[in-house]
Amino acid sequence: MFQDKYVFAQLTAFLNRTQFNNYVRKYDGNRYVKHFTCWNQLLVMMFGQLSNRESLRDLIVAFEAHRSKQYHLGLGREPIAKTTLASANQNRDYRIFEDFAFYMMKEACEKRSTNLLDIPGKKYAFDSTTIPLCLSTFPWARFRAKKGGIKAHVLYDIEAQVPAFYTVTSALKHDSTTMSLVTYDPNAYYIFDRLMTHSKNSTEYI
């Protein structure tokens, strides 16, 4: 009989649950919750991402197939219904997970800090990518006549090789409009796309 922890449980053991619970209390995330907590929701969505699930239905089917392992994966004893997960994703404050993501990114940057370039100071690269979305499913994401999408803006720590900041906007948003959201470190180097240096929003950062 298998006696050790599942790989997924070993991975999630590295997460700082105390810090996560601080964010849950800050945004009152578990108010009126009986079984499916914010922590359960986080682990469920992580499992879906790591196992390459294509939809909530696909994710729930996977859990049903491994119902006996659910508790040992850290997902609680109660069955997870699709409506429960969909409701949690729609109604719970996204800032719980956003703040925790930024906390984990900061921890990763500090632990993985190296000196790849023989230049003092932090080195960052800022860029974005457009994520296409189906207009029939996400009509609010229209940015062209027959195309839908959102844009992910990422500040990448070159030496730690992990993101230091990110935000998601409409696909119509130019990178320069998100520059004011970045917290700039003193004596650090920032690499931007050439087009950004010509925008009126960029002059105060150059």
C-alpha cells in the first residue's frame, strides 16, 4: 500500500498557508463558507492547471475519478460540485489569490536571486502577450471585429527568472498604460519594448 504523500500534496506543502489565511481574513473570503474554503479553491485550481484540465467540467470529472484520493490531496472530504466551484470562482474576491501570487513571486525572486550579468542592481524585462478568447463565450473581451482576448502584462526578473509583477487588462490596452502600476526599484535596470519609449506615458520613467 502506498504510504507516502502524493506528489501534488508535496508541492502544495511549500505554500505558506498562514500567509494565505491572512489574505482570506483581510478580504473576508470564507464568510458563510461551510465546506469549500478559499484554500480548497486554490488547490483545486492549481490541480486543474498542473493536470492540464480544459474546463471546469473536465476538472470535476478528474476529481470524481480520484474521489478516494481527494482528502490526501488536501482538498477536503466533501465532494466538489461543478456549481460550487463555479460560484466560488465568480463570487470570491480575486484579491485573495492575487495578493498571495505576488507574495509567492516575491519569495521566489529572493530565493532564486543570482548574478547572471556582471552589472550591479536588479534587471527586469517588461512585455505583454495577448491571450485569445472565444467571442461567443466571452463577448465582453472583443477587441477586433471577429476577435476576442485579454492582455497579460508581465515584469520579469531576469536573474531570478520568475515574474516580479503582472496584471491583466483588455487586449486594447497598450503596455505604456500599465507602467504606472509597477513599483520601480532604485538603481535597477528595466528593459522595455522600443515602442514604449515613444509613448507619452513613458517619459516620467525614463
